[in-house]
Amino acid sequence: MAAQFETIAAQHKDISRQIAQFAASFDDLVVPQEVLQRAKYLILDAIGIAYASGAYEFAARARQGVRALDSGAGQSVVIGHDDRLDLRNAILLNGILVHGLDFDDTHAKGVIHATASVLPTVLGVACAQGKSGKQMLAAYVLGLEVACRLGVVAKGGFHQLGFHPTGLVGTFGCTMAAAALMNAKPEHYRDALGLALSSASGSLEFLEDGAWNKRMHPGWAGVAAVTSATLALHGYRGTQRPIEGRFGLFNSYLGDRWNFDIDLAVQGLGEVWEVMAVSVKPIPACHFTHAAVDAAVRLYEQGVRHEDIESIEVLVPQEVVKTVCEPLAAKRRPANSYEAQFSIPYLVATGLIKGRLTLAEIEDQALVDPAVLALCDRTTYTADPDTAFPKYFDGEVVVTLKNGVILREREAVNRGAFDRPLSSSDILHKFHENVATVACPAQAEQIEQAVLGLDEHDAQALAHALGRAAKK
């Protein structure tokens, strides 16, 4: 084992250096205008979700806990609230708000919700450092590029071994973004990256009981990033091979248990923009479930009714079974909305009965619908032999009716995928729907203008638009 680690490390001595150099020289790159424009819409989508999250119990509990940790003298904004907090506390809370409804964007190949960690980080640090909107936007793109690429290296392996890449590798992207906004010198980036290794984290144990751990992973990545970057800027030394080292990120978390490709971290770096491959979610549930849900809704639209159904088989990629299908008994009876968002039986049954899946369908009162639960009991799953995962989060629903007729509906390319993306107008519609749950249309319009005009003013102007309590 040790010999294998040494061999892998020896073959890839410079991955950490390449990432650090990329971040240090990022200002010299010309980021295509379409990438910057897409980034604005990703930011807008995340902010809309943060507003909608503010009405939920988890958000209220998080605010109470974070306030208890706060000095009371901070000036960092909390999205949708009048609170002003210490920088790291604001980042933590904003990450919880963006990720709390599991409605935030996903980079499919990296299987990571990068915006949920990078946006709170760059918003907080850019304001604290008095940066322009252009600088904040550039740091956001930088953070996404690093985080998504590190996710791609794992080829889905982090999830299979119980780690959540949004928190784990998101930390490294946030660290590079924070260092850039803090005016780090070139030598500081690699130290910051090395220090991030010791604070990056993210466990999938929450899947066992629907606990709220996952919601804090993105914000915690930002907290770790600011800590790592700040220490590095003050000369605190970090390990130099945090990505490819013997006990670096991939050897420690994956090792010989998973076939990862570390070279993917820097392949096309600065030329191929992963921001363009980030998918905006059309459904408020785990991205792994979207294809099956859409297939179920189409069957409903074709006239299939639950009282006529004998059984349901859902085909999903083998790589997602542990996350959204097992243990089957628990998935058939989600105890709370968070468990429901990761339950193929519940979500498919809901789509077949109600012909939709919105935030209302994952409210606690919806989880006890006897018709939905009865259909859950008739739902099983099978590993899909024809999956294109992780390129697409595909799926198929096979319904056997009581009269013996078998109906199939397949979603080969999930809605919102990189080559089936939601349009800018779709994202705007989603944003306004989310904000409308807690705020008035005029406030939503002000936020929209502030985000889409981000490169025309400073970061504080955006913070001012966001840092007001929602009003309806």
C-alpha cells in the first residue's frame, strides 16, 4: 500500500503547484464573457434559494447557533436578513442557506455543489477586502474551476466511500478564491492549499437519519478556506503536496479503493471552463433523482394513475444506489423532508400521483400522504446497465399496471445537464419563484439587477441588496 502511494505521488509531483500557480496568475487570464455571464446566473440562482431557505426551521436554528458564536461586532452580510456577523460566521450561515433546500446547482462530473461554498466565501471576503464586483466575480469563477476539477478526479468515488465532495474538495476551491481576494503573494497560494488539506471535511452519514450535517458542509468549507488563506498570508507554512502527496487528498480519501485520475485536475486548466458544465436544478431534490422524477411526471401526464399501478421499477446508475435507494425500507418511509429529497421511492411515487415535484411536495405534511406511501411500498430499484453516469444523471421508470400492461419512460439526459441546460430565462423564473416565497417582487428585482450588474459596481453594493430582511 505504502509503495503504491509513493508511486502515485512520484508520478504527479506538480499537481498542487499547478493549481496554486493557476490561482496566483488568475488575474492575467482572459475569462470568456460567456463564462462570466453564466457565473452571474449561477450566483442569482443560489441567492434565490438562500432567500427561500430562510423560512425553514433549519435556517432559524442555524441563525441561533451562529449568533451564539458571534462577537457581535462583525459587518459581514447574511443573505435575506438584517444580521451582520463576523466574517467566518456569515460564510457558514450563508452556505447553510444556499445549500439547505438541496435546490442548488451541481457540477455533474465532479458531483459537487460548488456554488454553495464558493459564493458565500467570495461574497464575505470581497466585501471585507473592499473589492469590486469584477474581482468578486473572477474569484467565484476561480473557486468553481478548482473545486469542480478536484471533484472530477474522484470519478464519483467520494460518494461511494462515504465522503461529501461539496465539503471536502469545495474547501480547496474556496481557499484559492479567498487567497486571491486577500491579495496573496504567489508563494502563499501553495501554503494555503496545503493548510486546507487539514481542515477539509464532509461525511455522508446524514443519509442514515436525515440529519442536518450536509447543510453545513459548504459554509464550513468557506470557514476552513478563510482560515487557511489567512494563516498562509501571515507566513504559516502548509504542506506542499496536499493534492497528490502520499497522505494527500486523493491517496488518503480514496487510495487503492477507487480508480481516480489525478491528472484531470489540471487538464485544460485555463482553457476549458467548468463553470459552463454546472447544472442548475429544476427540482428541489438530490440531483441523482431528477431523471426518474421527470420520467414519473411524464407517465402521469400520459394518463397513468396510481390506483391502476401494480408495481414500479426504477433504473438508476449503480453509483447512486447507496445515496438514493438504500436502505430501501427507510427510503420508502422518509422521516423528514431531507430524507425525502434523497428517496427514489418517495419522489417517484409523488411524481406519479401528483404530476409535479416542488418544495410543497417535500413539506412534512406531504410525507404522510397514504396514497404516496402505498405506492412507495410497490416501488423497487435496479442498477441501470445503460447509464451514462456521471456524464448524465440518467434514469428510467418502468410501471406495470394491474391489467398487465408495462409502460416505460426514460430520461437519458437529465434536465439541466450541461448540454441540456436551463436557459437564463428559466433561471430567472426559478429565482423569482424562490424569492417570492418570502420577499416582495420589488426586492427580487433589486437583487436581480445587483447580481446581473455585478461587474459595474463594488461587492458591497451587492451585499447591501442582499442584507435586508425579506419583506412580502
